Amino acid sequence: GENVEQHPSTLSVQEGDSAVIKCTYSDSASNYFPWYKQELGKRPQLIIDIRSNVGEKKDQRIAVTLNKTAKHFSLHITETQPEDSAVYFCAAAAGNKLTFGGGTRVLVKP
Amino acid sequence: DTEVTQTPKHLVMGMTNKKSLKCEQHMGHRAMYWYKQKAKKPPELMFVYSYEKLSINESVPSRFSPECPNSSLLNLHLHALQPEDSALYLCASSQLGTGNTDTQYFGPGTRLTVL
């Protein structure tokens, strides 16, 4: 089955700096890569996603890149703000089956 | 209605109890999911229903029994659980059915404690 590795497990940045989270996946059949943000005690919320026919996607301060050949994808958050502090999960999907990475706890220090 | 809802928010049960978790969506989504999330871990897929039929069971113990009475409702029946089953149980839904990759929207979860 699919295996998704996510790094780093924790990330501390100064407000205004950029944050980068990296994931790798194993199953070449995976064709959809969402990123979820989960605040303490809350549901996972989709923040951005990318499909395998696209190399990069941007939404305001958030961008995601995908390298299908290397089976890598990354989340970039620019101009971080304290409200960006949360746990971020990458995921890879083939059909209905979504496999999550281990998560990255991001702390944005004011 | 653009949300997935779950009841109850919290549930405490003994190992001999029978209880049920409920999930509802009114977005016309054709696939619904149950996930289990332990503290500081990612959600783990348990079951997938597509067009009200069970399409994926991730080798979940039989003490967890899913049910999809109609296209908007998903239940998870619990019986003879163990303390290690204590976790946040998340429901999700997506627009497309089996074999189609689509965004999954999560409910707020039910925090289950088994004593």
C-alpha cells in the first residue's frame, strides 16, 4: 500500500519568515495530494491540493509543488503569521483511499 | 449545508457497552469515510462507503460495525471496545464515488473514551 513520509515533524519559525514542509510517497498510482491543517481539538481542514498533472499551485501565501518523477511534494507558507500555528498533514490518494503523512507541528513565534 | 456534522462530540463508554456514532452530510456527496485518529498521529482510514455500499474495510476489528442507511447518513456501531480504541473518530465525505479521487471534507469528530 501507499506510504507517505513527512518532514520535519516540528518546525518553529519567526513571524514573517517562510515555512517549508516536505513529503514523499511510494505508490506511483497516487494522483491527488491534499494538505490539511489541524488546530488543536479541531477537524482537519483542507488548505490546498494538487493533482498529478500539475507541477505547482499557489493560493495567496500558500504554495504546493509536486515532482512526480521523484515522488516528492512540498508545502510552502510565506510571511507566516501566528494563526498559521497548527499541525499540517500531507496526504496522497489513489481512488478513494487517502494516506496521510505523520504530520508537522508548526509554531510561529511572534 | 456545506458541512459534515457528527454526534455526539464526546462519548465515554465501558467495555461491555454498545454505542453508535453518527455522521451526516447534505452536500450530495457520494462517498463517506470513517477515520480513527490517536493523539499526535495522523488520521487512519477505517471504512469507505461509495453509493451507500461498503467499498473499503481496512481490516478493522469486528467490534466496529459501519452502516450507511442512506446517502446522507453514516453510522459506526461500537460493541465490546477496548481501552486502546479510545481516540478521535472522524467522518469525512467526498463528492465522487469509488475509484475517483476527490477532496475529502471532515467532520469535527467524536472523542471516544473507553473505560
